[in-house]
Amino acid sequence: MESIIEIGESWAELRVALWPHHSLEDHRVELCRAFLSESGEAVAFIARNAANEAVGFAEATLRHDYVNGCSSSPVLFLEGIYVRPVDRRKGIARLLRNAVADWGKSLGCVEFGSDALLENSASHALHTALGFEETQRVVFFRKPL
């Protein structure tokens, strides 16, 4: 049986593939902070192939603050979903989405939110394929004080 450390390492490596602007060590720390705590506000599912290799993951949280395009609270929020390129188009992302949705429903959520950067058309296509509908586009601004 695989240890929690081995699972975490496989998961962290997949996270680097999705979010390469953070180091492997940063992802390890984030996993411990957000997902290995006992808050009950975050969940992750890891997809494995027949050889027991981690091939994808989905992470979600319960958001109690306003979620763009949603009107309820809490909202189930898809924080990240990733499937290795070689394992895509096999229904893995849909299975991960379903697992996340079931978790949210079990906690009373009636809406499932997510987001993607404006220029990330691949993510837009995936979200559409997974049954999400676009609600709005937002550009954030800042001004140093």
C-alpha cells in the first residue's frame, strides 16, 4: 500500500505540471497546509491508471464568500483539475468532476463554481465539456499606494 508521503509526492508533481510557476517544494507545503488539515473545507481526488500511477487530480474547496456568477453559499469551487496529456480524452476529468460534485452535494452545495484565466482557451474548452457555463469575464486592476 502506498504511503501518504508517496501519494503527496505524486500529487505535488502533477500540481507542478498544472501550476509550473510554483516549485515542487511550494506545492508540497500547500498540500500539507490546505489539504492534509482537518478543516473539512477542502477535498482532492487523485485518478490512477491500471499501473497505479497518478494520472490526474481535482481539488475543490467550499467558498463562503461571494463567487462570481453564483447566488448561494457555500459554493463548491473547483480550484484545479489536471490530467496528464497522455491520459486525456479518456473521461478522467469527468470522473474527477463527478467525484468533486458528489462531495459538494453531500455538504449541501447547490452551485459549482470555477474560474480560468482569460487567455486559457484550453481550460475554457474543458470547463464547457464538463458542463460548466460561462457566467462573466473579469479583469482585475491594482494601483500601488
